[in-house]
Amino acid sequence: MDSDYDGFKIEPFEAGRGLWHARIWRMDRKPVIIDGVSFSALEVGFAWSDPEAAIADAKTQIDRLNLNRYATAELSRSEQSAA
């Protein structure tokens, strides 16, 4: 059960029995670079009781951390250089 949200793909995963977390990566699979540090994927959230709750929390974290700026900034630059 994956979810797409604001330029990111979200994948819930079970870290232990009944302990759900979420992994986030850019839709284009390029790394997210935050303050010069490259992340191929981000794992966020608390241990939720089901995958839907982990996905909902990941969406909240994307909004709270304003991660969409990392999903679109590099895409815009590369699209401009290709033109």
C-alpha cells in the first residue's frame, strides 16, 4: 500500500509486530538534499498501529517540514537547463 503525496511516494513498513512507520522518497527517485546532506529516502513517524496511520503521519511530516520544496526545486532547475 503506497501513497503519492506532494511530489513524494510514501511506503508504510512494519518495523516490528504491529509497529508501522513510513518511508518517503521523491517521485523521481532522486535524493533529497537537506543542508548539503543527501538522503535517498527519509523514514519518519512514530510506531503506528496500522499502515494507514503511518501514511497519514508521513503526509503531516511532509507538510510540517515543508518537504515539497525539495521535491520540486531540483526538478525545476533541471527542466530549465534542458530547455
